[in-house]
Amino acid sequence: MIIHEETHEVETPTGPMRVRVFKPRCGDEKGVPGGSGTMWGGVIVHAEIYQVTGPLERFCRLIASEGFLVAIGECYHELEPPGTALAYDTEGTDRGNAHKKAKAIEAFDSDARALVDFLVRRDDCNGRVGSVGMCLGGHLALRNAFEPEVCAAVCLFPTDIQEGTLGAKGDNTLARLSRGDIVETELTFIFGKQDNHVPPEGRAKIYAALAEGKHDFQWLELNAQHAFIRDELSKGRYDPSLAALCNSVMFEIFRRRLTHGVPSSAAVQPQKVAGDPDC
């Protein structure tokens, strides 16, 4: 699909946030915004600590090309000028991590709420919303699933969950998972087994909380390092083959939940034929 891109300013409780939109173009569109009346499932892509970088733009275009209305906001809009993308180097990493600790968890949550409202109010959104993100964005995608409109969340190597260290005063994500606060959202977690940011004991804590809360979730661990899906080579972690595999998992979930409104197999009873053995 050919992609159309827009830039908007969305109001949040902590100030305006620049939001990029990526959507498929239809053949009979005139002027594009609003388009031909076609409605798409909405996908919120949550940024990494580097904000909206080239790899994240390409990721958004890829999702839009599969038939989704995609929005990504600048997660540090209170702390950086509009349009700022931090570099994938030591200085950019240190700055992004410092912002992650300076911003209140309530501000991250209100940004996510604003993005949900922005999408569902558009006349080209069908009202079903999913979320996805890498690293910091993976954690934010999970917290976005606390919103009732979000029916699927794909969390790619999400950080800080096991330690509760996101935001100026920390976060309560793990405790909320244990309580079962995500009611009808289908969750998918994808990790690299060699991830130094979320080691085995950290992943075990997250899995245990999901199981305790009786969430509808699936879990995939691959032989990969942290951020292996991000298509830049500064840290030598990008694995295109595994990235393609993960994207196929993501698209299966988003097509089923956002386009067709079909729940996961966990909610479907197997069909039994009289006389057949239960095997």
C-alpha cells in the first residue's frame, strides 16, 4: 500500500505533543485526510528513549502498509523541542535515560490516553486500537493496555517492568499485572534471551505476574539481544530474520483483533466431533 503521512499537535495535560500519523492511501481519496470513508484499525507505536527516529518511522510505515492507521507521539515533548530525535550514541542514550527518570509515570500515562482519544475520534479509525513499542516503548505499550479501547498490545523487550523503575517515582506496572487490571486486552511479549536489560530473573517476574493476574497473553523468547528488531547497526544487534518473524506475529494479532475483532484462541473452545478420541 502507498502511505500517506501527517503531523499533528495533540494537547496533553503536560503540554502539546507532536504526533506523526501514517496511514494507507486509497485510490479514490481526494486530499487524503478523511480519505474515501475507509476505516482502519488504529495502532499506537510508542517511542524508545530516542524518540521518533528513522528506525521508528520505518517501523510505523511498515505497520501502515499492512492496513492500519498508525500514530506515534514524542514521548519527551515536555523536555525536548518538537522534532527532536536523539542519536543512537552515548550522549543520546544518557540523555534519553535521564528523561525517562525525570518524567512522571502519570505524564507517560496521560500521553497514552491522549493518543487513544486522538485515534478513536478520527473518522478513518474503526474504533479498535492496538499498541506496540520497543524498550521503553514496550513498557508504555503495556501500560496503554490499561485503557479499555486498547484490545491488543505487543510489547517488544519492554524495560523497567520487573524493577518498577519507570518514571520519576517509579511505576506500579508489575503490581497491576498481578492484580489482573488488564481485562480484555490480548498481550504479546517478545524478548531476546540474551537481553542484558531484562535478564532471565526479570523475565520470570513478569511472566509470574501475568500468570497470577490470569491475563490473555502469549510469550516468545528468541536467541537475540536487546533491541534486535531496530534496524540500525550502531550497536550490532539488529537481526532482520528474527525481526521479520516478530513482525508476522504482530500482524497476525493486529489483523485479527483490530481489523476483524476476533479474540485469541484462548477464548475459543475447541470443536469436538462425536466419537473422535480427545487427543
